[in-house]
Amino acid sequence: MAVSARKRAIPKAQAPRPKAGKARYHHGDLRRALLEEAVRTIRDDGAAALTLRAVGARLGVSRTALYRHFADKSALLNAVSEDGFRRLGDALEHAWAEGDGGIPGFEAMGRAYVHFALDNPSHYRVMFGVWSSREQVDPGLRAAGTRAFQLLVDALAALQQDGIARRDESAVAVARFVWATVHGIAMLGIDGRLPESGAPGGVRDVTSFAVRRLGTGIFTGPSAL
């Protein structure tokens, strides 16, 4: 009796499934891959659950390869924080330039700050959490954090020089005031204490309101309103 084509066909061998968490890294920038995996872990389980060994295991790399880049968990978290401050600085710099300076540039920086925090909550929590105390002993982290803050100081100094912002306080003092305000909004947004960005009275609305009202205390003349 002839065997049907269906019976004669030999099923194709199925490729074995990769083990959970493995094989995400093959070749290339291992340091970047470790940072990205650390951010995923922080997002899912929090910074306290992060271990260098577990991150390496998920990527399928040896301990020797890990220690070429990071000596321990603290070094990895420092790198996450530094990466975050660099990205934040880039976002602020871009916002000021896109707004062409002035009041539009200042308001764009305020929005960019909050948007960065909401888009990168894992980075942000490490940047301003218990690990931020490491900034003073890590030159790269300190430089990235200083740059992000200095961009705001420089913007305010430019506004003062142009007569747009009041000069009764130093640019540094005003920058700290602005930073404290947008940081508070960012943390409330990350923690879900404010409605979603698109909702009435949500993070977007609160941010826009805050940067406008900051202007009433910082800027001179009717343009401040």
C-alpha cells in the first residue's frame, strides 16, 4: 500500500529554545550590554536585587569578562548613573538649542527634564537614589552630573545677562530652585502620584504649569507672565 505524502514526510527538527535570559549578547559592546541588562533588572526588581553575577548570567558571559568592565555591583550602578546623567545632559542641551535659548529654551529644558525621568525611570532612580552618594568618589559620574546641572546654570546666566531673568540671586541659586521643582514633578510622575501625561491635570499639564510659574518668579517684565 502506498504511504501518503503526509505519512512519508519527516518532521523538521525544531531548534532548541534558548534558556531564559541567555543569548541576548553575542558580540560587540559588552559594557553597553551589561548596562542595558542592569537597567532591565532595576526596572523589574529594583536596584537592591541587582548583582553583577546575575546580569552576566543572563547575558551568558563569563565572570572574567564581567570583571574586565566592572569590579563590583557599585561600579555597575555608578556606570548606570553616569549614563543617565549623560543622557539627561544631552536632552537639556538639545532642548535649549531647539528653543533657540530665551524663555522658549528655558521652558523646553523643564519639559525635557521631566520627560527624560519618565522615559528612563530606572536610570533616574539610581541617579538620585542611595547610590548617588558615590558621585564624589567617581570622576566620570561626577563630571556627568556636574555637566547636567551646569547646563541649567549656564542657561539661567545667559537669561540674566540678556536682561530676561532677574539678577537678585545667583544663577546657581536659581538653578537649584528650578531643579528642585522639576525633580519633584519627575518623582511624582515616576511613582504614579500624578495622572498619565495625556490626562487632564497629568504630568504634562503640571510640568507646563510649573515652568510657566517658575518664570513669573525668575523673569522680568510682562514676558514673565
